Amino acid sequence: MIIGNNVGISYCAITCSKSIWIGDNVLIGSGCKIYDTDFHPIDSRYGDTMDNSRSGSEKIVLEDGCFVGAHSIILKGVTIGKNAVIGAGSVVAKDVPAGEIWAGNPVKYIRTISD
């Protein structure tokens, strides 16, 4: 796990099994959850075993200047682009491009941030 400079992280749960990269000037609101793992195997054939090597894990990247609203959930494999905004209470399971506002469950495009 790598955390950049000037990062604000309020009361959150962050689980890093593989890799979470948080850039500079990132703000993460209260109650957010960031998980780069499934925690356990999804395949029911392996669900009752203790071998967590079968559980899925993918890198998460929060690029410089992005903002994650309170109580949002960021799931494995997601990249949130530079200066992007995630609305409060969102569930993010896909990449969010730089300079855009996304929100909802599941997260969807709202608009581009204008200069």
C-alpha cells in the first residue's frame, strides 16, 4: 500500500491484499470502504477451504487529486482518474476517467468537471 502526500483519509476501512496506490492530494470521506480483494474464494467448490490463495485480488489506484465521497465503496481492480469525483454512497466496481464526476449504486457517469 502506497499513500502519497497531502492525503486526507477519514474514518475508513481499507483492506489491502495485493496493492492499493493512493496518489497526492486525494481526499477520502468518512465511512468509505476500499477493498482490493474478494476476501474468500467465490467458486463454491473452494468456499469452505482455508486456502485464500484462490480469492481474487486486483490493484486499486486512486490518482492524484481525486475525491471519494463519504460511505462509498471502492472494489478491486478499479482506477479512479486524476481529479475525478465519486459522489457519496457510491459503489465503484469499474474505472472512472480523470476529470469526471460519477455517483450511484452502481456508479454511473454524471458529468465532466469544467475548468
